[in-house]
Amino acid sequence: MAQSYMGRNASIKVGTELVSMMTDWNIESTADIIREDVFGDIWARKHGIGALDWRGTANGLLDLTNVSGQKIFEDAAISGTKLTTVRFYIDGSTYYISDTASDADAGMYVTGFSPSQAQGNVARVAITFEGTGPLKRTT
């Protein structure tokens, strides 16, 4: 039977430290398509898979008081530091992380840290990131 994952059990951690006040995350994993069609091909197009890539976003309520949480993302965006221990949990034990075991250079770069505020609302933050090297799911 298929298993559903409830959003209330999701989280983001840096190492084992919870990144507080986050509301959602998204990881997009894609592959380049290599086209091998040549002159004269009508229906015999051939395709292959090229380089794999991953990127994503994370959103939440702004909280800069936890120096092991959102502040790490802000600092990484400013300094260009690669993060290697960020875990994106879909439940209490299953998460996605850079696969440093198969590629020691794997990690992610924070490409945007965007706080926002509107009258009558609470401050929010949008974080964007690009992966380098493989991504793995761990249970």
C-alpha cells in the first residue's frame, strides 16, 4: 500500500539542528536530454540522458535569532559557502541530503536569501539553492 507523508512531519535541518519557522520546501531534480537525431530521421528520434541537476526553494517565517538555522543560509548566500549537511525531511526519518559519500565535493550553494515584510503580516523568508554533485534520499 502506498504511504502518504504529512507536511506537519516535514522539516529542514543543518546537521542535526532544526531550522525553525520553515513552512515548506521543494527540490527539483532534472536531467539534460541529449538528442541524437540526424538528417533523414522521421520517427526514429533517439534521446539519451545527460547530466543530472538539482535545485530548490525553502520558505518560512523569518527567524534570525537561531544562529544554527536560517542565519546559516543567510551567511552562506553572502559568502558563497557550500553547505554539505542540510537535510530536507519528508517525515521524522526520511530525508534528502547531498551525497558526500559518493562524491566528496557534493553540497549545495544558497543562491538567494530573500526576507520580506508586509503591513499586517509577519516577516517571511524565501531561500533558493543549487545542488552540486549527487543528491540522495535516506531513510
